[in-house]
Amino acid sequence: MSRPHEFILTLSCPDAKGIVHSVSGLLYQAGCNIIDSQQFGDVQDEGATGLFFMRVHFEAPEHLASVDTLDKLFGHVRAQFTMDARFHAVDERPRVLLMVSQHGHCLNDLLFRWKSGQLPMDIRAIVSNHTTFADLAASYGLPFHHLPLAGGSSAEVKRAQERQVEAIVEAEQIDLVVLARYMQILSQEFCQALRGRAINIHHSFLPSFKGAKPYYQAHTRGVKLIGATAHYVTPDLDEGPIIEQDVARVDHSLSAEDLTAVGRDVECVVLARAVRWHVERRVLMNGHRTVVFR
């Protein structure tokens, strides 16, 4: 359903009195109708950042129904509170690039959710270092870019391949890159180029079960809970700001293969939630953490 006059405002700034009043008052005076509003001040705990976060979903009158116009209208309040404030048109769906290697459960899940209208985004292409899922991409009518790591996995070879990905990101004006089980360590340069707009999924065993076949390692240790974590990509491997996590209870009756199947299901759900919250502008960065307005 088209919603040409609906917008989302996301903001963060040093916590202060009067922020909510100033934001809502300005929108009211401009003739806007607030549909949903959430806020959080990180000021109470010992490690608090002292920042205030807010997400406002509102409808604007026709003469204000553009991001540029709203941005100018908000100039004084932005300067008053030293805000990082951004307007997003609900009708403009984020452009997404999916990356995958040879485990396709998360890719398949995201494609189904997207096609069935559960994820408000525009998938522009799929990138892989293997050809395994070329036919799957074709079945959804999506461009598939096979970018192999030819000549080994040296830093130079990997960086050259990453530059090809960066070219696709630029050409397609990609807003979000999703590593749907893309099993390559990304360079610091690539991570910095995608800061805040690349999401990864991994099993929550790290660092307890590193390396190959983590579910088999977990089975050997007799774990009772398995899970997954979706986080933003940073140069620190698997240590980026966490967006979502979940777990599933298991027991002695399950084989290693059963654990793997359960783990894959959890990975799919966790990644889908994280992607949806990101494209709905519900995730705000708070240092090494995130604020997620569900």
C-alpha cells in the first residue's frame, strides 16, 4: 500500500530536557500527525553514554511531504540539541544486497519473506564466491554476481574481490548489505566502508565453539541451549553491535545433525528480525551497542 505522506524521523543527541516536547511540538505546529513515537535515554547505568534516542512515525501534510522540506523545517531543533536527525520516507524502500557462500538457509528464508511482503525492502542483487545459488537467484528474477576468490585467499586477492562488491554497492546505490552466511572474513577497509549498513549472522557459540562444525562441537559438549546472533559488521570479527539474539532448547536425544537443523532455524529467524528492524529504521547505534525500537 502506497503511503506517500508518511515519514520516519530517527534522532540521537546528548540527553536534555525538552527534546520530546520540541520535536512533537514542531511536528504539531507543521500540521503533522504522529502515528507512533518511541524514545530512550541512556542515562541511568554506570556505563551509560548519556545519549537520547527517538523514533517518530508520522504523516505530513502534502506541502511538507518530502525529506528535503522536512529536513529544512527541523534545522533549528537539530541545532538546539546538537542532534543527528534523519527523515526517511516510508514509501522509499531500502536497497539491499545479499551475500552468501554455500549455506543457503538464511538466503532462502530472506528471499521468501521479501517476496511474500514481510520485509519492506528492495533486493537489488545477490553476490557469492560460489555458484551454488545462481539458480535460486534466477528463480526470484534477481541478478547473481559470482565473484570467486581466484588464486587463493591472500589479503590482496580478497581485497580485489571486495572492490568488485564495492562497485556493485555504488552502482546499485545499496543501503544495506546482508551477510546471509557469507563465510569470508572482511577486510578493515571493507568493514569501514559499510559501517552501520552491513549485518552479519553467526551462531551464538562464539567464542566457545570456534572453527568448523560448531554444532558438532556443541553436541560433543552436551549443550542444552543453542542460538544465533545478528550484529553489525565491524573490523573486530563477530564483535559488532548486536541487533538481535535468540536461543532454542535442545537435549540429549538430538543428534549433531538435529542440532544443526535447529540452529539453522534460529539463525534464519534472528537474521530476518534484524534485517526487518533495520529497514524499518528501528535500530540506532549507541556506541558498541544498539537501541532497537520494536
